[in-house]
Amino acid sequence: MEIGDPTPPPPSEETLIRFISYLSLIRGLAPTTIKTYIAGVRYHLKASARPAFENSFLIQKLLVGCTRSYITENKREGLSLQELNQFLDALPQVSQNPYLAKLFGAAMATSYHGLMRPGELIGSLHAIKFSDVKVFQSKILLTLQHSKANQNGQPEVIEIPKLHGPHCPYKLLRAFLSARPSTPPDFPFFIRGDGSKISSQAYTQIFRDLAVHSTLDPRCKTPHSPRIGKATAMAEEGATSYSIQTAGRWRSNAYKAYIRSDFREGSDLDHRQGPRKRSNGTMGGRARTSTI
């Protein structure tokens, strides 16, 4: 390349291999992060009409090797229905603020029964607004205008049903609505009593406090736990992969990482062994479907 040439030469295959090795072995990045870096390199190469190594056998195999060799301990655990009910019972004692107890209780129950991401409820641009909530006699409909996996698509509607018992998500949402201050329609739905936004940090902290109160590991119970717990419960109850993926609005096979049970697709589990403990605290035997 001559001096003054604004277009640098494309990286060689060897350079990309060294780059991937550096990200994996030196930086210790997760395989998904490494693939994101490589995807960015490919994008810029294609945009400048230069070879993008799209079909490089060595690079593809190296990325597979990164995935297989990466060892991680995912500390986020699911929140079973039984644990959710324990959290909801303990909220008035832990939060010591009746309004916030209603807010967090409604958010947790909605997250579980609607398989909702934390950012779809609190502390994010994707969080539902007051105008996105429609109350009917037997259900509440939440409209997600956009989400992490659907930023430019059609709005998605989530149905929150009316169930029996004191921990009914419909009743908890109605109780919060009755206490919620009046705001313009475009305000976030979950707000403090003074009308200010509730932060994701505050939402995370209440999970930690409730976990400690319930003698659970506070590092493992996070705002993602209700979504994990519900996906796992659906798998244990025999729901198909398609049903779980649709209910949680997953666009890929990423939903499998949320199922913390033996009912995974391709599991080597011998179904002839004894009953296993389900996420709701009950004992279950063989799964009714092999699609998970």
C-alpha cells in the first residue's frame, strides 16, 4: 500500500485467526462476543467490497472451538413458582414501602407469567408505558411496542390471565394500578409514587434482598430469574419447543439456555431413572415431550 492510500488492505486469514485466538485465550471473551466482533469485521469488509472470509473453513472451525472450550458458570437461576410466591409474601416486610411492594410484586408476577425480560418492564427504553396496558374483566393485555429481539417489528401483545389465589398476576397488576399516580399515557408504567422512574438497579436490589430473606443465594436470583423459571416450568410440564419460544418471544434457539432442567433437546438423560424435583417443588417423572 502506498502512502496516502485511504483504503487499508483487508486482514489476512492468518490475522483473523490470531485475532480470534487473542479474544478467546488472552481476553477470555465469551463465544457470542467473539462472533459479534467477527461479524463486525465481515460487515465492514463487505461494505467496502473486499473479501470477507465468509466461507473460511479454518475461521468457522476456530469459532466452534471457542464455543466448545469456553467454560462459564451461569449463576442466574430460575425463580420457581413456589419461590415467586415466597418472594411475594415477603415483599411487604422487605420493602417496608407499601407502594413499592405493590410495584415490585406486580412486576415480578408479570415477568413470570408473561415470560417478560426485565428491560420490558423496568429501566429500559423498551419498558412498557402506561398506554400499553389494557385492563379487561378476565385478563390484562400488555403491548410491547419494541423489545430486545423486536426493535423494528410489529408490536407484540402479552396476555396476563386472571388466576386463582392471592398471587394472581391480574390482581397484583390491578392493585398496583389502583395505587399508581396519574400520568400522561407515554410515561413508563412502573413508576414510583412521586411519578419518577424506577431504576433497574432498584429492581435488581429487591431480588437480592428477597433472596437473603428467603435464605437463597442473592447472586443467583436476579430480574431474569422469573423468565428462566417460567420457561423451565413450561418444559417440565411438557410444552413444545415452539410453544416456549413463542411465549417468550425468542427469535432463535437462545430459549434453550433458559431451560434449567433435564428436558433439553438432545439430553442424554436416562428417562428410566427415578422422579426428579421440578421447579415448583413437586416431583416429576418422564417428560411428556422430547422436543425440549
